Amino acid sequence: MTKASLPQGTRDFAPDVVRKRQYILATIKNVFELYGFQPLETPAMENLETLMGKYGEEGDKLIFKILNNGLDNPAKHNLAKEDFEKVLAGKNTKGITERALKYDLTIPFARYVAMNYGQLTFPFKRYQIQPVWRADRPQKGRYREFYQCDADIVGSNSLINEVEFVNLYHDVFTQLGIGNYELKINSRKILTALAECCGGSDKMMDITIAIDKLDKIGLEKVKEELQQRGLDNEQISSIENYLSISGSNDEKLHAAKNLFASSETGKKGISEIEFILTAINTEKPTVNITIDFTLARGLNYYTGIIFEAKAPAEVKIGSIGGGGRYDDLTGLFGVPNIPGVGISFGVDRIYDVMEELKLFPQTVSQSTKALLFNLGQPESQVAYQLLQRLRRNKIAAEIFHEPAKMDKQFKYAEKKNIPYVIIIGSREVMDKTCVVKNLQTGLQQTLAQTDLPDFPFI
């Protein structure tokens, strides 16, 4: 007999959890639609070549590769055995795997745009809510299978799009009750300028991969990793000076202007941040946006403004969203010069934040509004007719599955968090009435059966 178990890093979702997740997803979806985004879905798996080389060396290691089918064929099996050594060496080979589960929604979206750009109206604004998979080490707030909610705008260089995303983040988080989130902002142009100061743009990935780990491993370990990646002491000192910039947003901008006074790339990145902050302060002074020059987002495709949304400090979960500008993501698929910017919400982490802070409305776990008691054959026949009238009136209701003592039926309603019960006994059948009881307040009243569909089940 097989022991019931789950793959590590995955979860089942009970009905009450699903309803809470749906509450989060519906909130995000409604804001996406409010901002003019259109829905899109892409397959669970992509061709391996679509994904590899797009996420940096750290990301590529976390891609779930899918074994080719038909390996029971002796010829294919022998080929797979030969190719396995290449796989262990970090090489890709079609002999054993040609496809992979998607790592995120951005690269599949870029592939979609590249395949369909002739039919799309630009700027093209899409949102996508689907699961993704990463071969990561499971821990609190980090899973191997999880949902992403993405929104992207492609075909426009305007920084108004970044301003839109800052406001979109704010609207979603405040509607969910996460008012004390923190939205961090930086620019990859500033990081490019830092790399140029440290010997050239070819140092960019080495620097960003290392400093992206700053929160996790600390400054000293980052410096060690930079040394291992071939940077000398003077270059590491320059990076340390950059990482030590602190103070208010204005103070950070002033320090960055001094540091990159001779870099046109750096000055352009600073100017873009200033544009966004000015627009946000004009529109929504309450938006909690902070410049964080340590923010790197270690993905290859970001080229401009980058974001990271952080959970409230007391929850200790970390990032609950992120994204940024990419100037030529579709160029990876042979369709150059289509710029874009996008953000993502970490639904699973947002759920954990809301659960810990008790932010879910009590009504979220309520599906059935009313339970009709089953007190016998003639009574249940009348009750079932009323049940269907309620349903035709868009009131979620159910009837207890068999005749039982009232105490048992009350307990069933309480366990399922059903707010109302409707009792029809022999007297109510004769009088054509029913008793409606609010289980939260204890208030009980008798109604004519014809009036029941219009009762305000709140």
C-alpha cells in the first residue's frame, strides 16, 4: 500500500484556503481590469530553449526540466544514458529533455508577443494568473509550485507605465489591508554605471548576482563572493561605498548624483527615478516608495527601473512582489525593439502575510448563506422547493442531506460557517411559513414561505 504524501514544496488547498486565495486573486484581477489590462494564459511547459539563459546562472539552476517521453524505447534509452553525463555537467541535450515547466510568466509572455506581434495592438497590456514551478529549497514563504499574478505593458518606452504600476501596487495592497507594505525602487542603469566604474559592463552580472543576496548573506559574504568572481579590492571598495548610501530618498539621490557625476548612464537612471517619485508624490502622497540602491533583481532581462514590494516588517516574509523595465525582451526570440515593463505579485506569500496579520474578512470563508433543515419527508419536500427558489434568486443555499436531530444540523451549519438556518417543521408546512434564524446574532423570525426569496441574507 502506498503511503499518501505530497512532493516537497507543494501543498493541497482546503476549501477555506481556496476561498481566501480566491479573495486575493479576485482583488488583484479587479485592479488589473480597472487599469485596462487584458487576460492571457500560456502553457504549463515551454521548450527548454525558450527558458534557458534568460534568468541568469542562479535562475537557470532552478528550472524544472521534463524528461522526454518514450525512454522505454531501447534506442532512446541508450541515447538518454549517454546524454545524462552531459546533463550532470550542466549542458542541455535534446536526447533526454526538450521541455521544462515554466519558471515565471514573463519569458512565456515575451515568447507569445514575439509569435503574435503582427496581430497585437501596441501598447499591449496583459495580465496573467497561473502557476509556475521552481526547483528551489522549500521554506517558509517559498514553494516549488506557486501562483504568479503578472501585469505587463509592451510597446512603450514611457515612464508613465512605471508610475501606473506603482499606483497599481498601492491599490492592490491597500484593498487587501496591507497598508504598511514597502515598495523599493532602483534602476539597472545605475547598476550598469556601477559596473562601468568597476572595470566595465561585463562585470554587471557578477555584481548584480552578488548584491542581490545582500539581505540574505550580509555585506561581508557579498564582498567574499565579489572577490571570488574576480573583482579586486579597489572595485569591491567602490561597490561597498555604493551599498552604504543611506538616508531619505532625497539624500540618496544626492549621494548617487555625486557618485555617478561622470556617468551618463548613471545620470539617466537617477533621472528616471526622480520622474517617478515626482509623479507619485503628486498623485498619491501616501504611497510608501523607497529608493534602495542595493536592489538588483538578479535576472538578465531587466534594463531600467526595477521594483520590489516587501511585506510588513513584523511578518518576516520578505518580498511579496517585484518587476521592472526590459527594453528588448522579445529580441531574445527574433523580434527586436519591443520595450516593456511588468510587475508580479507573490500570491502565496501575500496569503501568508494576510493570514498572520488576520486581514481576511470573516465573510471570505462563507459560501453557503443558508441551510434548510431536513426534518422528515414531507417537510424536506417543501424545503427543497424553497431551496430552488433561493438559488434562482442567486442566494447560495443547501439542504441537510438526511433527516436528523436539530442539534446535529445546527452543528453542521456552525462548522461550515453558514450564517442562517431555515427551519420548516410540520406546523410551518401547514401554515406555509418558515423560521429563519441568524446564527451569529441569535435573532429568529417567522416568514411566509413566499417572502423567503426576498429575505436579506447578509
